[in-house]
Amino acid sequence: MRLTIFGTGYVGLVTGACLADVGHQVICVDVDAKKIARLRAGEIPIHEPGLDEVVHRNVAAGTLEFTTDTARAVAHGQVQFVAVGTPPDESGAADLQYVLAVAETIGKAMARRKIVVVKSTVPVGTSDKVRARLAQVLSDRNSALEFDVVSNPEFLKEGAAVNDFLKPDRIIVGTATDHAREVMKEIYEPFNRNHDRTIYMDVRSAELTKYAANAMLATKISFINEIANLAERLGADIEEVRRGIGADPRIGYHFIYPGLGYGGSCFPKDVQALGRTARDIGYDAPLIGAVEAVNTRQKTTLFEKMANHFGGAQGLKGKRIAVWGLAFKPNTDDMREAPSRVLIEALWAAGATVVAYDPVAMDETARIYGARDDLMLAPDKYAALEGADALAICTEWQQFRAPDFDEMADRLAAKLIFDGRNIYAPDRLSRDGWTYVSVGRAPAY
Ligand code: UGA
């Protein structure tokens, strides 16, 4: 089938490449000419395992094309996916200007019936706004062309996006018409051969499903972090508690890892936007606000532990702190809302110097912070430790899990680790003379 994808960001690019990979004829269109030029030159703007290969393979096969030519893009696809950004505006609400601009572009250029599929994460009611905008543009043109609007939210995880797309847990299709339902069925048929994972529903339910899923996951994280904070003050070990509660299949072991709070481009934005939606309709939703508040506080906990160790924030002045892990989670270079940033900025405010290392987010760190006297970018994880007064771990990259502790001790000025991801066994480290401070494990710091 001929498909058009508006937006070559994270969701658009993965969606376009993966739909091309199963045989659809895909055009990805973006207003950012530089980005399109880079993509045409074979450069993938994001770090996502496996994505280069899928993009290159399909560009070479002629099934995937990149363009800035919106008229051609609209003419191409029977189905037009909208995968442009919905960043939060100052009030925390999702900014819909890009989504609605695409609706306008499609309305102005379409010459045949189209199905417009909203893939961007958008507040409930947005598909109705897209429908209204398109209808308006068509009526301005005196056109009687028909169109359908479908909500088809995306559930990709960064770092596993290609796999998530090719092997989805579920495909949510919100539509009011049989025509759109049939076409969506055909698009996703290659992913459903052995087991149909598509769940059809009305448009608003599909839109809310996306927010409910992310808010539920964020709630699990804030919940376990709250219990972790209690555990360390009560002399309990959150890792034991985690295993103990996870054994109940109603709770499960997934997504209840304590840490420094959730980051990234999705949970913080989506939890905020859902809270905003509730406020807009005058409904008090205290749980959603609490999830966000717990998370904001959790991001500061590693700094607080360090400050306590050094006798208050002033004790960090002039200290050199190594930081391992800058990305908001492993396997990505994305540092949006990353807990590492909250720690690093607090360390700077206290007058400490940071020596940072991340397996892939070094360029991103340099881009965000530029050159500064109190930031050094280390070429590898051990180099970051040279002469440092402590190590702080913010992201649980595999390569940090089993390091050479002797080498670490040789390089560090003190055998002191603040671990925001609980990747080491406390017994082993304390046996070897380390001071090891982690999350939710006594002693409280
Ligand atoms: C999240 C969802 O998991 C996807 O299903 C969704 O499609 C996506 O948002 C989106 O809306 O686009 P992502 O932001 O890539 O995906 O990252 P996650 O793997 O979910 O991790 C989010 C944050 O939670 C990370 O900072 C991670 O460190 C933290 N986390 C996760 C924990 O602190 N504990 C856990 O047990 C799990």
C-alpha cells in the first residue's frame, strides 16, 4: 500500500522504515530540509539499535523515500500518518500546532479520498480537531472529498523501537468507519499473521489508551520509588521488597525498578498533559499530580545523598565527581528530562566539577552544556574516575554492571559510589572496603 508519514522524528522515522520493511511503499515527509538532506545521505539522526539497517535496506530497495515536497507526499499515500511533535507548551498542555498544520496541508493538497492517521501522542479530542480542520479546509476549497480520521497511538520504547514496532504487544486502532478499519487492517496485516494483536475501538478511547498506558507505567515507577524511600529509612532493602511484591502475578516483576525517577520525552510530558486534561474538564485527579511530584523529588535524591555524605551541599564545593551514564536510560543518547541532568546541575550549583562518561550520549552532553570549566567529558568509563572524590551512577548501561573494581579503586581518590540504579551488590562492595550508597537500601543517607 502507498503510505505517507508526516514527521521524521522518532516515531515517524521508525514507523516509516518498519512499514516499508514489510512491503509498503512509504514516503516520509518533513519540513526540516536539513534533516531530509541528512536522511537522504543515509545519516540517521537518532541513536536507535537496528534502525540504520532497516532505513538503508528500504531506501536501497526503493520502498522508502524522504522528501520535503508536501504536495507529492499528500498525492502519494492513500493513508497519511501524522507523526509530528506535540511538545508541551508553557502550561504543560500538548502543543497541537504541528498536528493541525499537517491536517491543513493534507486538506489543501488532497485530490482523492484519504485516511488521516494520528500517530503523535495527542490529548483526547485532538482527532476531532484534526477532522474539523480538514473539513474546514475542504469546504473553503468547495470540495466534497471524503476523508477518515483514525487514532493509532504508538507504544515504542526508545532503544527497542524497531523491535517493538515489528513485534507489537498490541496495535490500537480508533476509528468510526468500516472503510478505515479495513484499510488499517490491511496495513498491519504483516504484523498480525500468527496472532491478531489489533484492538479496534472508538477514536477517543484510543487517544486515552495512550495516556493511560504511560501514566500507569509512570505510576508504577513513582510507587516503587516512594516505597524505596520508606525502605531506606526503615532499615529495609527495596530490592528484596521488589522481588517479594513482584512474585504476585497481579503486580509482576516488570517496570517496578526503583531508581532516580523516570525521564525521557514521553512519561514526563504525558503525565503532565493528562493532568492538564483533567484540570481542563474540571476533574480533580490527585494521583496523576502525585506521580509527577514523587518523580520530580526522586531526581534530586542522589544529590541529597551526596550532600549528606559530604556534610551538606557546601561540602561538595571544589569536589570532583565522576558521573557514569547521562542518557535517561540505556541504549539511547536521549537526555531529555534525564535524571543525570538534575544531578549534574545541582553539583555545579554546589561548586563541584563533573567528569562525565556515557557510552553514546557524549555528543549530546556537549551539545546541551557546551564548553564549561566545571564539565569534563571522559573518553571512557575508567578515565572518568581519575582523581575523582566519588562516582555517581545515573544510567544502568550494561558496561557499568561488572566493572573492574580494583581499577576503579586505583583511579578514584576515595572508594565511594553513589548508585542511582542499584546495579551492584552492597555486600560485595562493603566487604571490599567501598562506601556504597544506593536507592532504597539502608543505611538511609
Ligand atoms: C515509554 C513507554 O515505555 C513506551 O511504551 C511508550 O511508547 C513511550 O514511552 C512513548 O510514549 O513514546 P520510553 O520513554 O522510551 O518509553 O522509556 P522507558 O523504557 O519506558 O523508560 C522510561 C523511564 O522510566 C526511564 O527513565 C527509565 O529509567 C525509567 N524506569 C523504567 C524506571 O525508573 N524503573 C523501571 O522499572 C522502568
